[in-house]
Amino acid sequence: MSNPFTLSFGKEPTEFISRLADTDHIIDDFTSDDPVSQVYMITGVRGSGKTVMLTKIKKRISCLNNWIVVELSPVKEMLDSLAAKMYLDPDIQKIFKSAKLELSKFGLGISVENKPPVTDTETALSKMLAEIKKSGKRLLIIVDEIYKNKYTIEFASVFQILMRDGYPVFLLMTGLYEKIYDLQNEDGLTFLYRAPRIVMEPLSTNMITATYKRIFNLSTESANKMAQYTLGYPFAFQVLGYLLWENGNPEELPNILEEYDHYLEEYVYAKIWSELSAKDKTILLTMSALDKGEILPDQIKISAIRDELDMSNNEMSVYRERLSRKGLVDKNTYGTLSFKLPRFSQIIRLWS
């Protein structure tokens, strides 16, 4: 049997822990007769399983007869790409042809005699969606790792109009907290603030324990110790499982920690670190110096961090919220902060 774990981002591994509640919630809302929201955003730190969840939803909705699913890249012209991909769908191409839409000037290959041609993308999309609506179908647009640029700003602006005009358009996107925040703050795109946001929280330690116990034939105690090393972080769950499978002896856990740290650092943590501000880094390094936990991170008093850095309470509150939203610290215990990612404290301590 091949290794059931994977180190590839976005790829659905053989062994993974599904987030059924969030997945079902989005699908049930989109497919209901009167959806609460036509837009959902999935956000979380790198390696938290955003793309895997998005792919799962895409596959399930693609199996429904009355749905058209189109995935767009945020790094190129999105509206033209949407129109072209809609037209290339063989099922809805028949709808456009029967409606005698004149889209030849738009480069979509449909030409109808004595019909005025469509010459701009937004008008073409409106006409196409009007026919899709008549046919009783719905359109789901998927965007993975969205961020603010001229293409996404234009796309979101037009999507808002199409949604407001009553077309059956739905949007599911993933992105890092700060990337989605930047896009939301663009003038005219405040509708994104009202869109529900699914935050990828840590996986259940009990579920990770059960998975490791089953795959490696471990005792509950040994499997739970492995699970604690992941802190529920999905990528860590995959990395640790991958290394233990390759090593062939789960009892050798202490001997692979160096390799475990290496994968976490190289695949995720170095990138996360490079995107932080100097003040973010200073606070995290101060936390690391105060953190004595080896497996489970310590609860560090915020007052101790402030004293070390001579920060005011107001300034500390801003950075506490910021680092929490980035998925790097846990602020749920009053008056304290703790690291949310496994071995992050130990790894950045070496960088200092």
C-alpha cells in the first residue's frame, strides 16, 4: 500500500479528516430554494485545508444536474474567462444556441443572422445568465486563493451587479485573511463584508488520534501523543503521518522531529514569516522566548509580553487581534496568548 498521506497542497489525500459540518452548510444553503447567501469565503492560515474543502464542495455540486460549476484563476482576466468557460460547457452551449444569442463578435463562435452582436463582456454575461435562469440552472463560480488585483476588483464589481439583478450566480472563494480583507476594503465591494466567512479552525484532536490509531495500529495513548504534536493543524497531520509511514516505526517519533520541523519550516512557516510585519515578528519572538512548552504551547500572559516590549494596552490589543485573525495565535483564554501552529515557537526561536 502506498503512503496514504500527502505533502502536496490542495490535493485531496487518501487519509484526511473531512469538515462535514461546514461543507454541508455551504452546499445546503447554495442549493436551497431561498439561499441565505450567494457568496461564501473560506479563510485560514496556509496549510489549514481551504483548497481541499473547496475541492470537495466543487465535486459535490458538479454532480447536481441543475448546476454549472466554473473555476477561475485570479491572476488573469476573469470575466472573459468566465464567459468562455460557460460557453464551452456542452450542455449550456445548446441553451445559448437555441436562444439565438449573437456572440460571434465576442469570440464565442455563435453567429446568428440579423441579430445585433454582443460586444462587451458584462452584457454577454447578462444575456448568458438570463438564458441559464430560464432553463432552471444555477452557476457556481470557484476562485481559489483570491487576492486584490485589477482582475479580482473588476470581477467582484460585476458579480455584485449580476447578483443584484437576480441572476442565479453563486461565488465560493478561498483566501488568506489579509488578502480577503484587502479586497473587502476596496471601494464598492462592501457587499463582501456581509458574506459568511468560514474560518478553518484546528481539526479535532480526537479525530486525529483515531486516524493515527487505525492506520498505524497504535494504542490510544501513543496515537494521542502523535496527535498532540499536530495541534490539529491539517498540514502537520499530513506531514507527521507521512514521515511515520515512511519511517515504518511510529514508536520512533522523537527521532523524526527534526525532519518534521524541516517540512513545516520549508513548506509553510518560512512563507508565513516572510509576509509578517516587523512588529508582528517581534511580538511572536517575544512569545517564543517566554514559551517553555515542548509539545503543547504555554499560555503566555499578555501583560508579560507588553512588559518585555514596553507596549501600551491599546497597541497590544491591535496586534493580538491581527495575529489571531492570521491564525497564528490563540486568544481564547482571557489575558493570555498561545501559539496555534505546532512547533512554530521552536522553529522561529532558531531564526532569532
